[in-house]
Amino acid sequence: MSKIIFNEHQRRQIEANPNIALVSDRSIQYTADFKLKAVQANLQGKGPVQIFRETGFDLEMIGIKKAQSAISRWKKTYQTHGKEGFYEERRGKESTGRPRLENLSAEKNLRKRKRVYLQYRGGQRAYLSCVKDVATREIVAYELSTTLKMSLVYTTLEKLKTHLDGNLHPEAMIHSDQGIHYTHPEYQQRVKEMGLLQSMSHRGNCLDNAPIESFFGHFKDEVDYKQAESLAELHTIVMDYMDHYNHTRKQWTLKKMAPATYRSHLIAA
């Protein structure tokens, strides 16, 4: 695993490259256009080192292994989903995707939630719980923890409540799978007290939860979370990506806007 830590001067240098979307002290997020061009160049015979150097990256700073692992991940995305995999939300095999936006509003929509585990350096494991707004595709609440206790989902709910700030449509709904957390009576009571209707996937049908599954697919493709050496470091990596995903990662199906920008667009419409 890479132990490279970028100082402020190095981050500014990296950010100056037009192929960069976001840089933190330990991770780099590249633009979708660059990922696609890099994969196509690699398939035509160019190696990762040549591709990165020709586009102005200092591999002494970034690290050759980082470049190689990035190209490897992007090729898998391209082989599975084509070029759309770098620009659009993946909705699962044969999925019909989320409800059409014209059937939703900025206030009345489905909010889908799920938790996944992230294994990082030394075999350590953390759990990430997220809530995604189906209308805007924004991640509106998340919590990272080393435990799968109910506190993980309760804290996520509290963060969602803070985000909503009382601005809730009477028919707003929160959707999840039928995991033990979401069928727990206390969780269901808290959801009810927040004024949300609860919905759960049919057993064995992951497509019901495709919008949040697609987010985690992008997260695992685009983030080198396995390099984290501590929970605090992993938290920083997650936080940086959430900020990038919501505010700078443009999506074709959101009129080429980032989720937060698209939310503002819906409200102003």
C-alpha cells in the first residue's frame, strides 16, 4: 500500500493539472474524461507510466504504483460498463433505474440508504452508512464507524434529520434493504417520528436499491480507501470523496451538473 502523503505545495501542483477533479493529502480523484482517454490509450498499447507522463503528471510525486492501479481499476469499469461507466450512475444488471425525475420534486422523493464495509490496511474494517436522495443523487447523510451496532444507523438518521431541517414533504419516503438494522422496531419508530414513510426491498431483489448500490460501485472504483492506515485517515478519504461526489462530480443524466448544483436547479425551476 502507498504511504505517500501530499503536502500543500504538492496538492496545488497536482490540482493545476486539468485532468484532476479533487486532491486530498492521500488521494487523487481524476476527471471522467481523463479516465476514459487513459483507458483507451492503454488499450492501444500505451503503459500507465507513459499515459500519466504525457498528460503532465509527475510520477515521482504521485507514485508509479498509484498510476498502475488507477488504470487497472478504470479498465475494469470500461470493460463492464463502457464509457458511460465513467459519467453515469450504474443501476445494476437489467435495472430500470430510479423513478423518472418528472415524477419527483425537490421535496417529495425517495431517499435510499445502505451500509457497506470497507477493509483497509492491516485487515481493519469499517462500516459506511449512507442516505442518497434519488431526485438529485446527492449523498445527504453518512456515517463511518468500526461497529455494526444500531448506533451506526441511528447516527445516520440524526444527520439526515439535520440535513432536512424540517423541510420534508408529508409523503417523503426512505428506502432500504431488509437488513436487521432496518427491520429493528426502534429504527422504524425513529423513522416514523421523523415523518418519513418506510419502504424496503423485496427479498433477493437488489435492483430495488440500485441507486445507492450504484453510488457504492463508483466509490469503490474511484477511491483508494484500502491505503488508509487508520480510521481517522479513512474518514478523511471518505469525506473528501463525498464532497467531490456532491459538488464537483458532474453526471450526464443530471444535465451535466453535480448533484448539489442540480438540486439548486430543481428548486429554482
